[in-house]
Amino acid sequence: MSQQPFSRPGAVDLSALKRPAPSAPTAPGPGAPAGAGGSGAYAVTLTEQNVAAELEASLTAPVLLVVYSPSRAPASADMAADLALLADEFAGRFLLGTVDVDTSPQLAQMLQVPSVPLVALVVQGRMMPLLQDAPPIDDLRQVITQVLEQMATQGITGRHQPRSGAAPVDAVEGEVVDPRYAPAQEALAAGDLAGAVAAYQALVDANPADTEAAGGLAMATLLHRTADVDAAAARAAGAEHRDDVDAQTLVADLDMLGGHVEDAFTRLIDLVRRTSGAERDAARTHLIGLFAAVGNDDPRVLKGRQLLASALF
């Protein structure tokens, strides 16, 4: 694959996961270590019911996935506890999702887990293996630091809000998070996509120059309009109707969710070239919304804008 930065060998596309109806949270299974099982402020126990909604959070900031087995690999359970401590230490720079294969074997199968233990990075719905052993906490801290530094160079600097046991992040390492964004971020974290769209829209209505709110609105809208889409049917329709704006923009949305950012841009730029009038304007407007979702400073967006200008003029 040529897409950057989410094209690491071994990446697993999680976009096919469907979010079931909400259900009561599942308590950690017997033998779950303290700190594992989502008990930290920035850790959550993943279940078949919540996994799709929780991994959607990777569209705004990294999610670290740890798969462990207290019965088969006791050291992996200790590692899960260490990662929960580190999640609090990094104060929202990643969200820890924990999977105990002893209590959730079907979830591990859904996530295509090759072996236990496993630590994987999830960014923009793509899961990339990092570790398949259980190193000590100092080594884990070093690996996570390196990964987050690499993500920062690629413009991925978002933070998660705490799930429990801590106040909302308002100032970390000199970075001030505007509390106005908290309702939208909390709605996203809860899987309330309509609520997130409404919260971001209110911010944009109040201040159209707020680029952060505009970007959040674009991403929340993308998630909302694709929430119940049959991906296979949508792609089949896109292949059959190459000049249908609705069909092509929907496939572009799915490309975005799968981490294929450049593919999404190219699809719509080509559509702009092939269409005219209202159809061309609709394709252009949709593409600009995807630019906002990625971020106007992203190199892929800068390149996409150049190609769009060439297609238009």
C-alpha cells in the first residue's frame, strides 16, 4: 500500500466492525489484574458490544490495544496492568483498550489476533502490531514514547478525555484544551455520533473561523453518515456507477475510514474532472469536507488541494 502514515505491514483494517446496540458494560473477568480491564482513567475493557465504538476513537487520537491471557500467559496480564498505569501517565495521548482472551475469545477472533500476548496500535481504524511479548514497564514506556513521537511528526497530536477517575484534560505540557470541545469529544467517546455532530455544529455556527471545530464537525459527520452503511454494497455501487456523485462520495468516505486517505482524495478529484455543473460542485464540496476532517496542514491535503485546483482549472 502507498498510503501514509497508516500503511505498515501487518495492518488490519477494522472498518468492517459493526457497532451493535448499546448494552451494559461487561465487568472484568476473574483473574483480571488491577489496572487491566479498563480500570484506569484512560483504559477501557473491550467487548463485542463496544469494540466498534471504542475503536472509532482512533480517528481522533491513537488507541493502544493489549490482548492478554491470565491463564495461559500470566506475564501478559502483568503487562496489561503496566499499560493501564502508562495510559494514565501519558494523560490521554492514547486510550488503552484491553482484551482478556480467557473471557472474550470471540472478540480476539474478530480482531484477527494472531497470538497472545499482543500489543497493537490502532490509528484511524487501522490496527498495527507493535509487540508480541511482555517487556517490563520501562521498555513499554520507551516504545510508546517513540511511537507517539512518530505520530506527532505526522500531525497526530489529539488527546482522549479520561473515562473515569480523573478530571478532564485541560492543560498538559503547556497544551490547553478548550473546554468548549469537551461535549463533542465526550459524545464521540460514548458513540453518540449525532450528539457529536450537533455539538461541533453549534461551535461552528458560533464561530465559523474555528478550524478545530470545523475539523471535528467534518470527522463526526463522516462517522455519522457511514455508521450503518453496508460497505460491500456501497463499493459495488461505486464500481458500477462511476459518475454517480452519491455513490462515489460514499466510497470515498469508506476509504477514509479504512485509512486510505489518498485513495479517497484521488477518487473525488477524478470525479470532479469527469463531471460538471451541480454534480461537480457537490463532489468538490464533499472533498473539501474530507480535507477538513484530515486537517489542512496535512501534506496529503496540501497535495490534494493542488490536484483539485488543477482539475477545476
